[in-house]
Amino acid sequence: MSRRRPWWNVVVFVVLAGAQAVSQTSARAPIKVGFLAPLSGPYVQNGRDILNGFLLALDEMGYQAGGRPVELIIEDDEAIPAVGLTKARKLIERDKVHLMAGTLLSSTGYALAPYIDAMKVPMVYPVVSADDLTQRKRSKWIVRTGWTASQPNHAFGEYAYRVLGRRKVATVSLDYAFGWESVGGFERTFEEAGGSVVQKIWCPVSVHDFAPYLAQISRDVDAVYALVLGRAALQFMRQYQEFGLKTRVLLIGGGTTTDEHVLPFMGDEAVGVITALHYSAALDTPANRKFAAAYRARYKKVPSYYSESMYSGARWLAAAAEAVHGNVEDAEAFLQALRNVRVVDLPRGPVRLDEYGSPIENVYVRKVERVNGELQNTVIETFPAVSQFWKYNSADYLQQPLYSRNHR
């Protein structure tokens, strides 16, 4: 009996076939891009959205950048740091890729950084939000085109106190670096504004039942901040309503909690939830309307932040390749181009990199509403040009410890 190949292998074949067709019209060898994403396991939907955004951008570019064809080699990192490291070694040492892009989890991002620096291969992190990769443990060879976990949460902490009028908050978060840094950013500015985070409840990344954690929430809080993603977000939202909390305690949270990778699968339990992120598919700008329409036409669904991040990341790579006239073999020059280029008309809005290689960009406060029969993250407030250091002096900020599980 024949066995079906995994769907991403089929994608690799299609992409390589497309690149081969392009190369027939070009005398220059292809730019080889190594790509990592979780294409199996609990975060497969996130991984598919990551890949979809990258493929859409490549398709729009005709699989060419800097006057050369682009060859994409895709590997499944399974959202496991050790697997991601093994696959990165394969892409760099066996496939001889010129540059790398992708991956999802902060834990994987941290695991890859020392190897990427040792091999001196430029890598773009459009999704990985691990704060310290562009702060205390800066990686020379990694350029972040996405965000840091604490970045939108710094803005949101102030907003929760000053605009939403919340005073006592409990946080419920997945128990790993992304959760620690997201909660830490929110807690810092919320408490500096005058509020109090009275509880921090941590759930394992593999959580299937939130009942034991929801039962711990104090009746004395006036908001619950949630940081979840993937199928955990779906489960959390359902159980939050089932526990009778939705009508009693305002639910707010990190942007992934209601991101469009899960929002279409939610119901009325999500309506009214307020989150903050650097993107919303409902963002009403010409660039985003064009992107969202193209994404819907190709994939028959609304784009998520993961999709937009990788779409914009691919455009960033292409702009850098153009800047060096396709000479990506000069890794140092290409890395510098990645840090210096400005890409206009990105779906999320204006972006520029700071001196640490991290984006300065808008942060949007979004409220889930049902519009024309669909749930969407309606933008209700915009914080322009937000840095990873928020309003703090960068030198002073870096003297403070990284947000951790036990941050106070």
C-alpha cells in the first residue's frame, strides 16, 4: 500500500519546480532560502499560516529577488527546539542555503541563535518574539522583522489602567518564554500606572483543560489578562465562558489570544475581548486591504498575524537582496542590507528597525466584534511608532533583568 507524502513535501516540490522554471530564464544561480515552521503537532495551524504568508509574497515576486530566482527549502521544526536546531543544521550544512527565515516559538528562537551566529548565515525572525534576541543577548546574524513579546504589552498595560479603568488583574498564561515576557511587559506598565497584578497563573504549553487554572482566579479582580495561542486559545475561550467568567470579569490579553489563526473558529464567547498586537486583519488601510484580499483569494480564509509577519518578512528579504544586487553570497553585506532597508506599504503599517535590529512599529488595541457575520479584531486605539523599549531609555532598560516567570 502506498503512503501519502506529508503535505509540506508537496509544497517543497511545487516551490522548487517554480524556481526551476524561473531559472531557465536567468543565467544566475538561485538564492537558496532555508525555511523553518511547525508543520505538524499542536501548532500546525500557526505553521501553515507562517508558510502561507511567505509563499504568497514569493508568488507576487515571481520567485525572484535581486535579479535571481529563489529556491525555497522547507523543514518542519515541530515546534520543538531540538528538532529546529537539527533541521537548521541540515539546511545550512547539507543544503547550503544562503539565508534562513521562519520558526515560531521563542524557545526555538533562543535555541537557534548561537548556531546561526556560529555559522554566520543571515536569518530573519518575522514571528519569533523572544525579547533578549535583540536586547541583552543580541544575535549579530539574526534580524527581527516582527516584534518583541513585551512590546505591545507595554502599551497595553498603560491602556488597561488609563482607558479601560482596570485596577486589579489576574493573568493566565502559557508557561514559557513568550508568556513570561508578554505578561512581564503588561505587568510593568500596568503597575507603574497604578494598577496591581494580584495573581499570575501559569499553564503548561501542553494544557488541554483550563478548569484547574480558571478555578484559581480571585473574585476580587476586575479583569483577566490571557496569553494563549493555537488550540489552547480555543479551549481557554470556551471554558472562560462556561465558568461564568465572561459576564462577570472583562477578558483582555495578548494579541495571539484572539489572533485570526483561531478567531474564525470561535463563537460569541470571543465577542468583546480586548487585546493588543501590531497587526489586525481588519486594519483599514490600502496596503492591508490589498494583502487581505489577496490572501483570502489564495487560501480562502482571513490572514492571521503569522501570515502577515511572514509575508512582510519575505518582502524584507527581497528588498535586502535587491540592495546587494543579488550578491547574497557576501553574507556580511547582505546582513547589513537587512538591517538598513526600509520596506514601504507593509500591511501592518510603517516599520523601521532600531539600532538593535528590532522593529519600531504601530501597536493596535483591538476589540473582537461580529461584522457581516464574521468575527474580527476591530482596531479601537493605535499607539504609533512603539519601540521594544517603550518609553524607557534603552541603556537603563537593558540594565534591568529580562522578564521572567518570577518577574515582579
